[in-house]
Amino acid sequence: MPHTEQIWRNVSAVRREAPLVHSITNFVVMNVTANALLAAGASPIMAHAREEMAELVNIVSALVLNIGTLSAPWIDSMFLAGAAARDRGIPVVLDPVGAGASALRTTTAAQLMERVRPSIVRGNGSEIMALAGAAGATRGVDSTRDAHAAADSARALSRRHHCVTVVSGPVDLVTDGDEVVLVTGGHELMPRVTGMGCTATVLVAAHAAVAASLLEGAVSGMAAMSAAGSMAAERAAGPGSFAMHFIDALYSVTEADIRSRVRVARP
């Protein structure tokens, strides 16, 4: 199980190595997630044209596939980029936004799991349950289930697809199918700001690019997210100012912040 020292080592490695993270992501969060990656020390690239997928994946350190605003051309690009990333052996992180809310989202996410075989899947409880085939209720792109309710689905998904699964919530759950790690921190303002889940996904991708293992990368990415959320909430008057302070917190988070604001434990 990753400890504070390992988490901080990965935070420092992201800042030192500036991994280039390619995101095929949704219109709603492009600016948010690009700024989060920059603040954390990584480098973002947001591209969707199928004609450049193979070239771009050849130079990046991690790939994010986010199905928040799907269209047929973007779906094609996800499969092309995913196959190229798999061939290169770089981490692929799938964010199944709204899986369970529509047939297109659910089917696309399931096909990406089968054909691309992502390294990590990061979603809310409802999305993970829908992807695992359980009865998870999705309200739009929001979750009606917490990490505890989705724990069995997360473990089953990881075992079936040989990946790490991250379930976001008031307590984040990370599992490789065998080991389960809980990350506690953050703040209740986080769900009031659009793109926080998608931000968690890109941070996990950046950490996976530098960590010793996928599980460690997923845990440290979520821990950095939680620490920054806690720090931002202390300065914020509401959701609007929280978003601004969150970016500042990602930039300035220290090992002491992670140690004092985040709890990482087995259930």
C-alpha cells in the first residue's frame, strides 16, 4: 500500500519530469484539466483528430480517454490512440463519464475496456457499477452510489480486465482486484465544481506515468487531488473561488499537506 513518502515522491516526480499527458476529453473540462495538469507540473495536450493520433501517442507519457461529450469521430480517435498507447506500453486511463446514462456511453465504455484494455479506470460509483454490469443508477453524469456501494463492482472490473479501478467519492477507493486502498480527504465543495472528477482522472494519468506501479500511481494521484481540495476549501467562499484556489493548491501542495490532510489506509 502506498505511503506518504511514496505519494510525495510521485508528486515530486511529476513536477521534475513533466510527463506529457494526451487527453481525448470532453468540451466541458478541457480548460479545467489542462490547467490542473500544468499546476501539478505535468504538460497537457488535447487533440482529437484521428489523422494525428499515432504521431501524438508516440511522444506522450500517458493517455486519457474521457467519454463526456461523445461523437463518432472522437470515438474512432479513442480506439486508434488507445491501440497505439497499448502497443507502446504507456498508461491508458479511461474515464467512463455518464456510463449507464445512455446506451452510447455504456456501449462505448464497454468496447474501450475490451479493445483498448486500459491500465486504469477512474469513475464515480454509478459509472463503475454500470461498467461492471451491476445495478448502478447514474443521474446524468453524476453518481447516486458511493465508493462503498461500488466496491465489489470495482474489484470485479479490475480482475476481469486486469486493470486498476478508482472509484471517486467522499472516500476514494482504489483496487487492482486484490489489494484495496481507501483515500480520505478533500472537501464537500468538490462536487459543486464541474470537472473535478475529470481532473482526478488526468492527475491519476500523470502520476501513473512516473510511479513504480499503476496502483501506486492511482493512489498518489487521488491523494494529491484530496490534499489540494482540502487546501482550496480553507480559502474559498464558495464553488467559484474554490476552483481558483484548487489550481493554486495543486501548484503549492507539500509533503506536510499530504501527511496532514489525507489518510491512506486499507478497509
